Amino acid sequence: MRVVFANCSVEYSGRLDAHLDRGARLLMVKADGSVLVHSDGGSYKPLNWMIPPCTLRVREPNEDELAIGAQEVWEVSQKKTDDELVIRIFEIIGDYTHQLGMEPGLVKDGVEAHLQKLLAEQVDRLGEGVSLVRREFPTPIGPVDLMVRDGEGGHIAVEIKRRGDIDGVEQLTRYLDLLGRDPLLTPLRGVFAAQEIKPQARTLAEDRGIECVILDYDEMRGLDHPEDRLF
């Protein structure tokens, strides 16, 4: 990655035209070819950018550009469209290049695997007398997250999501249809558990006799302390 602190102006043309007057900015050139223009504000969002596939060409300023003090000009062209980003640099304050190497990827805290493990250890949240049968209980179309036995000898198939939407309810419905054909699992019901469940998904689940359960990830990890709350 190359990062350049520069006094520059920016022109963008293509699907829309945009202009940034001369000012101090951070220019980022990433290994994938993308070019981003940042200011000291606006959180993570750049003022302007060009995504790959694109090409960056650095040229000498023409007479008009020399007259206004430009030292060099970056022309970034999008290969699939006519979009072009022109950055006129008047002063380079700092220019640094560093190879970051392969990105191992973002591991999100509170992903479904973590929620599944926690709920497997705390299945009593699903009702009194509930016990775990198995995580990743197999079906012909893939495993349901948890299979548990309720206090009355029946079974509960539990599907776990970070954000519960209609697709998750449909997925659990298919599991229930297949699992319900096994007489050893009847009576069988479903629970749709998530940190957040969209209203449409809740309506569909309840219409199909599926119970919805909201999971508080911090509280399940023991990080939530009710005595510290103001309300």
C-alpha cells in the first residue's frame, strides 16, 4: 500500500462530475489498484475514490497546471467505464509505501458459531428441563444448529442466526419438514434464535408455529451486569 500526504485538488468525471478544491489530503493506492482520497474527517468514507479495475498514470503537469503550481498529475481511469479521477498535486508532505501482505480476514465477534456454542452450553434458556442432544444435528439438506430435548420428552430443532430474516425461517422450516418424518424425533417443534429478528421474519415464524428467541450475546458471555444499568 502507498499512502501520500499531499496538498492537492481533485476532479472526478464520468457518471457524475465532482470537484475538490486545493487542500491537504491523504491519498491511498492499494495493491488491488484502487485509489482513495481522504480528508481528516468523515470517519472511514473517502471524499472520492476509484475502484478496480483501473489504471493509474502519473504525468508531468501541462502549462496551465504549471501556472497554478502543480508538481505532478495523477490520472486514474476506470477500465470498464469512462470514469476518470484527476489528482493535481501541488506539494507532497509525506510519501510512504509498505507491503501489508496477505490479509487473514476479519473474524467477527458474536458470529453464529459462537452463538451456537454458547446456547449449547445454556440450553436452559429455551425452557425448563431442556437438555442438549447434539450440535450440528444432520438432515439430508444440511445440519440444523442444535437439537435439544424438552422437559416433556419432545424434541426442539434450533436454528441460530446473528440477524434473523425470512431466509432463516425458510431454512428452519425445511429442516423441520425433513426431521418431522423421523418418528423417533416426534413430537418436534422449532425455535428460531438470533441476536436480532426482523419483524417480517417473526411474523412468518409465528405463523408456522416456530418460536422466536432473542439472544443477548454479551449477557450470555457474562459481560452484561444488570446492577450496573441505570434503567
